[in-house]
Amino acid sequence: MRNRLKGEWMREKALGILFILFLLCFAAIVVEETLLGGRRKRRLMKEAKKSHDSGKN
């Protein structure tokens, strides 16, 4: 019976660690996409303005 409790404890600990790693990875992806999306949008707007301005000359 003691081994069964130890096994359950180890399984819960492993699942907890996996869940924490999942949350950390999810948060990292959200932050990365948010920051890169902002940079990408600013770069595209700058390029669009530059091409629009060069077309006027």
C-alpha cells in the first residue's frame, strides 16, 4: 500500500511539472508572437509608406 501511495505521489508530481512546463511554453509563445507581431506590423507600415512616398516622386 505504501508503494501505491508513492506511485500516486510521483505521478501527480510529474503531471504537475508537465503542466507548469506547458504553461511556461504557452506564455512564451504568446509573448513572442505579440512582440514580433507588433514589430512586423510597424515594419510593414514603414515599407508601405516608403513605397507610397517613392511612387509620388
